[in-house]
Amino acid sequence: MPEQLIWGMEVFLNGLMSGVLYALVALGFVLIFKASGIFNFAQGVLALFAAMTLVGIMDGQVPFSNLINAVFGTEIYSFGWHVPALAAILLTMVVMVALAWAVNYFIFRHLVGQEPIILFMATIGLAYFLEGFGDIMWGADIKNLDVGLPQGINATIDEVTYNIFGYGFFIDNLDLWATAVAALLVIALVIFAQYSKHGRAMRAVADDHQAALSVGVSLNFIWVMVWSLAGFVALVAGIMWGTKSGVQFSLSLIALKALPVLMLGGFTSIPGAIVGGLIIGVGEKLFEFSVGPMVGGATENWFAYVLALIFLVFRPQGLFGEKIIERV
């Protein structure tokens, strides 16, 4: 078998793994949009905030320690204990639920019935607030995140592919875990959205806030629920990305890579977020592998956005999105 084909197969598999990580972030966007019609610009910052909170709890860091020390002249930074990863994840989930309640109570319950652009601008403000709040709460330094997930090359895949092709594929164990987690999340979220009472109520709220209120749907409960789900998805994405590249400011920018994923899969489709993520992940890796050397490389920075632009021209609702027809 030609070497180029074998290398292309390895690139394809790694593209699938990268696509899953993109899709994890896109899932949070889809959940918020399905429930409220809001494009949540703050989803990437939610992943950053969740990862920072998880690291802070695991390391026993005192929240707002820098601020406390500056005001009172103390030097308190740590409680002196280390919290196990599983317990820290559960505590972080509690923090994200509390954050969801606060976001609804202080912001979105006052914006019921407003134009989508108003709600979108509110999420932009929320993103910058959370970014600054997280820095004050946990510090702005780069943090290492280790929750016990295996990392590095998968020896089994390396050995099997070497025996078959004479060349071992480098597949990261962390990417394999991310794939498994994303698959479970998608299955659970699809079942919840399509077949549960609260899932149907979530879709009703997205269609019309006032109509949903008139038939007894609690808008406050639905929004707290869906922001909690988005926070949970952000936590999972933050764990995967934070473990892979460290918990730092750039983690919030993964939301930008999720935009092409949403344009391909559709803003209202949970499976579409996964399919769109896989297309973007595989497409950008294969394009860089095959075309990148001819044009000087660095095509991964713009390939996804060009592909999304093409979709916007010919199929703006995406592959799985609902076609919206408005009466003029």
C-alpha cells in the first residue's frame, strides 16, 4: 500500500478525534439555541470557567485569594488539601448549576420576549464578565489539569496498524476517551430532547416564549435547566481541552472553531453538532495534509470558515437544521 495513503488514513483518524472535541463545544451552543433561540457567545468562556473551577477545587485553592491578600495584607493561597478528581468534578457541576441559576435570575428573566439581537448581546457581556470573574476568582496563570485520563499514544492501535501496514498510527488515548464521552452525551441528549417532558417543553420555549408561558411551561425552570446542561457540556469540553493543552485564556477561543461546526450541522440539531464537528475535524486535517504543502501550510486556520461560508451560501440551515420559513 502506498505510504501516502497510509499516512492519509492516520490523518483521517486523528481528524475524527479532533472533530469530536469541536463537537463537544458545539453541543453547548445547540442546547441553548434549542431552548431559547439565543446564540450563546459565552459557551467557550463557560468551558474555560468550568476548567478553572475544577483545577482550583482539586488543588484546594482559596477562591479570590489574590483579591483577599491585596485587601487584607494576608498571604493565603491554599487550604492545604487536595480533592480527588471525581469529587472535584461533582463539586464543579454544583458550581455550574449555581451559575446557571444566577445567569437566569440576574439576566435572562428580565429579557423575556426581547429581540434575538438583545439576547445575543447579553451573552457577549456575560462572556467578558465570566472571563474576568474567573481570573479574579482563580488567577490568570496557566494551569495543568489532570483528572486521571490516560494520555499519549495508544499502544494497541500502534501495534495493530504496524502489523497490518508496517507503520504504527499515532492515536492519542485522550482523544479516544473524548470520542466515547461525546457519543454517550449525544445519545443521552437526543433521548432527553426528543422523548422527555422537559425536552418537549424546551422546544416549546424556543418556538415562542409567551406561548409557552401561557400553557403553563415554567420559563425560569427551563432556562436554568438548559443552562445547567450547557454548563455540564462545557465542563466535559473543558476537561478534554484543558487536559490536552492546559487551562489558559486560549481555551475560551475554542468557541470560534465551533461556529463552522454549527453552520454545517445546524443550530437546532444535536446529532448535527457531532456530524459537523467530524466533517470539520477530518476536512481540515486532510486538507492540510494534501493541499497545505502546495500553498505554504497553515490551512487549518481558515479551512473550516471557508467551508462554512460555502454552506451559508447554498444551505444556510446546515445539514440537519430546520429550514425556517418566514412570512413577509
